[in-house]
Amino acid sequence: MASAGTNPGSGGGSPVFGGSPSNASPGCGGAKSGYNNQNSSVTGVWLQSPAPGENQSNVTVNATAYATVAITQWTVCLDGQSVYQANNPATSISRTITIPTGQHLLWASVADSKNDSDRSEIRLIQVGPPPASSTVLPTPPANAQVLREMQNDQSNWSICSTCAAGTNVTSNYTMSFDQSQPSLSGSSLEMYAGGPSWSNVLFKDIIMGTTPHTHFLWDFWVYHDPAVEDHFWSSELDFFVVLSGNEFMAGSQCDFGDGYWATWDSNGERWILNGIPCPHWTPGWHHVQEYDEVINSRQYRYDTLVFDDMPYGLNQTWNTNSTPWQDQVGLQFQLDHDPTGTPLHEWVDEVTLTMW
């Protein structure tokens, strides 16, 4: 993510995820909660269970850490608070915890003998009935502003790898406009990213200026090179707004490595895995539609995601982060490499943004 502490609400209504709790437990609070891997001595933390999405109240947390030095501490975090912490040198843990009814954020973190820390992916856990959400995309009003075929706006597009926050950086990337194959409109945009392993490349379409709109419906088609589909670690698809020094980053990604869709928490600077499965895509074009809202000066909401005509109600409200960027509206596509660094090709077409 170029730009994905929380306090999720529980019970009915829209869950609101804000900044880190002031009394957050060590290893659980702060931006990027649980991650301070300055020496790169912890190479990863894998949370095997529970899966994101709907769960029973009692769950077993199974996690494994990968490190080049000794592990010194394990922490299991729920909503920024420790529900299990031990000075434990084991490389894996299995711990049963109780989660209250409602929507919660769960992750595991470790510290090592070099005082580095790392954490697993953060999972959105639902216990009991989920809050009401809409799986129906809205009908824009007649006076809505519609930007069509945005893949052809050559002057607004740029590429960056250093800003994409991958483990490694690459300079091997290109954009090619007006592609007839593969294409739906006869004019697709081709994006290419070469290795090395675990490098990311971000392709950005930015419209400078202050928008008066608060409702945003993003609609586009995306195509992966089927020969290398298994080497996409994730396919990131972001919509964002910057207003008065606040970044409303409605990032989403199909996290193939973990097998789920994820949304971006701007304030916490982190991805949140939802319970929506996202296996590697089948060959061909795939249709993505996402409806997001700016609901006040410091919060935004993911309302609805539709992938290949399958609708999902998200109903997630997140807080913004501050930014020095000028006011703007932007779209982003990011290609994330797997351990092999296999070159990736992605095409987008019929990119439309409707705002009102």
C-alpha cells in the first residue's frame, strides 16, 4: 500500500474503527500495530486460525513465527488489547481465547532477542449476527459526475515502486496505453512489473483538486496474464480522496497469498483481512465494482463490493490519516510479487468513476 491502532465497535450498526487505544497493550497498539522489524530478524508471523469472518465465541489461535534469532515473547491481540502474552521462546503457539459478540480485530505478534517485533495479518472476526449491510449498489443521481475510460488518461498516470511499500524495490516496470489485446473497449491499459522477489509496483491515476463529492462508485474490468496468475501474491485496487490534509484511502486487494479480500485501515496503516474468499482468478476478464463514502471530515466507509456479479456488504467505517498531499482524487492498481519475482502483467479496461 502506498499510503493499507483500532477500536472496533460491537453489536448492531456500522462498525467504526479508529485510532489506537490510549491504553493499548505492548505489541498491540500504535500505527502498524505490532510491527517494528528494524533489523529484519523476524521474517514473518503466520496466523493459521481462526479464519477471518464469522466465528464462534471460543476460538483457538494457532500461529507460527519465522525468525533468524530467538523469539522472546508472544502476544495475541484483540482490538488493541492483549488477550494472551507470554515470554515464550517457542516458534509456534496454540491458545484458546474467548471473543465477545460483535466485530473485532485479531492478530498475533512476536518480539525477538534483537528487540524486533513483527505481526501476522490482521483479521476481522465476527461473533454473532453481523451488522446490517447493503449488497446493492446505489443508482447515482442524474447530476452525478462521471469519468469514463480513465485507463486512457495518459497525462494523469504515473508509476512508482519505492512508494509501494514492498520488501524490495524494482525499476523494471512499464505502462502501455491503447492496447487492443486483451481489451473490451479496444483500448486497455497494460501494466508490467518485473522482479525481484517481494517487490511491489504502484500504478497511479491522480486528479488534482478539491472534490465536493462524498459518494464514489468505482467500476472497472481487470485481466491477469493467465500464464503467471499463480505468482500474483496480491492484486491491489485502491480508490482514495485527499481533503484538507486528510487521506481517505479506500484500498482493497485480493490477497491471494492469504486467500481473502482485504481492506485498508488508513489511520492504522494496515490491511484487514475480511471473511470474503479470494482464490487466484480464473483466466479472462473480471468485473470489479466498489461503492465507498466520505462520511465526515475524518472518516470514510466501505459500503459494497461486487466481484463478477457476486455482491458483498462491507459496512466498514475507518478513520483517516494526516498527509502533506494536496487535495486530489485518485485510483491505484498495485502488482505484488511472490517469492519467485516472476514478472507480472495486468490489464485494466472500461475504468469508470461516478461521483456525487
